[in-house]
Amino acid sequence: MHDFHFRDTSLGILGVVTGPKGLCWATLDQKENRIMQGALDRFPGLRMRGQGPAEERAATWVEAVVGALESPMKKWQAPMDVAGTPFQKAVWQGLLDIPAGQVLTYGQVARLVGHPGAARAVGSACGANPLPFLVPCHRVVASGGGLGGFGLGPEIKRRLLEREGVRI
């Protein structure tokens, strides 16, 4: 069973899906209905916030997400329960090693995870990242010095990087 949570943040409305084992999905948008539709598309049978001990645990995880979003220099600690291919999970794990305030190119991440020459595949894995600012794909930039892509849009990527002291 997956539960859905909304929170207001300085970057927009945060939507978070939690499961019994941890955080499953997070997004930002200005419209609650788009967030809810995205969550329902990924998690059929989704329910709005449960009750009891599981809800208390999930609320702690959601607060960790809010804290990471509002204070990106602080390392967040909450379990993840995400689905992905072995390659995607390797890329996502590699992204967790990029410190706040630093960026790598898609090619550098490919080398980091043992797949030199797989920069495009790294970009695809970043695009499939269900926790885009927690598993910091915003810290991956184009080799030519541009922002590169980001599922939440270039403005959010720029703002996340600026919060970490990175200027592109």
C-alpha cells in the first residue's frame, strides 16, 4: 500500500509517495492536480495519508524530504523504496555520492558507475529518477557547460543548484 502526502515548500508544492519500506516518489509542481495525477499514474490504488504507526514513520520521511529540499547542504536520511533497472539503480547510487555544491557531467557519472561512454544512458536514468532532488540528478550537467535536462524543469534545476552555491 502506498500513501500520498502534500507539503508546501519555497519551490512549489511537494508531492511524496511513501510505501512500507521508504520513499517511493517525489515531485514538485505549482498545481496539486498535476502532482496527484502523476502519483496516480505511477501508483494505482494510492491513498491519501494512512493512520497509525506507519503514518508516523511516513511523516518522518516526508519531513526529511522537506528538510533536504529547503536545506540542500544537509544530507538527508530516509530509506528509499524505488523501482528501476540495475543500471538505473547503479546511476542513482552514484548520484548520491555527488556532494552538495558540486556538479558532474553525464559522461563523468557514466565513468563513476563503471560504464564509460554511456552518458546518454545516464541521462535516461536521471530522467527516470523517482526522487529527483533527493537522489541529486540536478547535480549532473551537460559537458558543454549547460544545465542539461531535468524532469522538474530547468528553472527548478537552476534554483536547486543556486541553493547549493553552484552557478551555471
